[in-house]
Amino acid sequence: MEQYSDRIKERIKQARGLIKSPAIYFGHPVNFYNTDKERELCEMIKYIFPGHNLENPNQLHHQENYKIWKEELGSGMKYYFDIILPKMEAGIFLPFEDEMWGLGVFGEAEFIFKKKKPIWKIDLNGNIDRVKSLDYSKKLSLEETRKRVYG
């Protein structure tokens, strides 16, 4: 942690202290943040995976840390890949309705999958399927992802 500023070191301690193991990460497009659908899916995930604590990136401390990492290190996603995702025991991910995956969501799923941890996908109806392999043809580019999320 020596390459980090004192500010970031403190934020790392805080973020890691808030993760309750075993944790399952819910990766989903940001246009679902703070919606009824997000709340509904979170409740379903908690019900289906009662042995795991849900780690939702849509929390104030994650949003603040994303901005800090972007300002100081040039990448907000580095926060998730270096600090949060390594602490996860599993992941569940929401692709778009046509089964295409946003770049960030796909990257998070890939990270957990490569760590040999189980991952699932969930659709808008709450149907959950185990992901046995990642289909790279379903991964959107940054531009394609932004177009879907922000219009």
C-alpha cells in the first residue's frame, strides 16, 4: 500500500472494514442504481444466497472512493479491481436485456471468474443462472456501454 496516498490508505481500511464475509458482489449497470428494479433484485439475491452478504457497488462509500481513485490514480475502476473484488467469494451480474454485458460489469465478472470463484447472471425478472464460461462475444465496448447507459 506504499504507492497510495494517506487519504487512499485510510479509504482502503474503511472500505475493507465494511465488507462482511462471505460476500457476493452484485455487478450491474449504473443506470439501474437507485431504481425499484435494483432494490427488487437485491432482495431476490439476498433471499437466494442467504449464506452470503450482498456487496452492492451502489453505496455512498463506493461512489466516493471511485471518484477519489479517479482523481488520484486516473481510474475509478481500479478501486473495485484492487480493493473490493479481491474480497468477494462470488459474484452475480446483470447484463442488458439482450444478454450483452457492459464493459465494467463484464470486467468485474471476469475478475471473479478468473479467481475460480462462482459467478451467476441475473435477468430483470430475477431468473438466475450459473455462469460456467464467459462469452466474450457478449462484451460491449466502452462506447457501446456508455450509449446504452447514458443514451
